[in-house]
Amino acid sequence: MKTQMTALIVSTVLLLPFMASATELKVEISGVQSDSGKVTVTLYTDAGTFLKSGIGETTSAAASAGKVIITLAGLNPGTYAVAAHHDEDGDGEMAKNLFGVPKEGYGFSNNAPATFGPPDFRDAAFRLDAEGASIAVRMTY
């Protein structure tokens, strides 16, 4: 029994590097206008859920004028799209004017343009390989 347990522990330790696929995505958000509030990055996996409220993996960091870097870890390789939001007032929602135009900063992977509404998933989509990736998002105000 003791020999079997030792063999199991040794096997597990030897296989750990191959079992852990901690693929990372580093998102560098530039053009942040102030230190107020937080910058939130939401990661989406498909067109059906893209920009739907409450869907997607969300990570936030304190806002810092100029640039904010947010790293998402433990991801599986695949196709993703990122939406970034500078939540200046800290209420967790995008502030909009009377016509629905955003009053806070936003941006998308591939710097997909938001012309007359948000971009499509396919315009913001990118491939995350097992080696991980680093992407740049430019904030628009």
C-alpha cells in the first residue's frame, strides 16, 4: 500500500506540468483618461453571448491614467473577444446619455470600431493559443 501511494504521488508530481494548462491573456488598455473608478475587462467566447450583461469572465483593476494592464489566467485555448470599460463612477454599469451613447470609456479587442453601435463578435474576435497572448485595447471616450 505504501509503495502504491508513493508511486501515485511521484506520478502526479511528474505529470503536473503537463496537466496544468494555465494559458494567460494579458490585456493592455491604453488611453485611460483618469485615475477615477476601475477598468473592467470582460472576456466572451462566442457571438451569442458577446456584450450580454452578466455573461463572460470579468476582471477589474483600479483605474490609472494612461495605461492599465489586466491579466486573465487559466484560460483554455480558443476564440475570444474582449470588451473593456472604464467605470469612472464605480457603479458597475456603463453610464450613457439620453440617446444611449456611452459617457464612460470603452474599447474592444482588435480595437474593433463601435460605429452606430457596438462591433460584432467577429470584428473583435482573436485566437488564444496554448502559449497565451498579449493584446492591446485602446479606450474610446
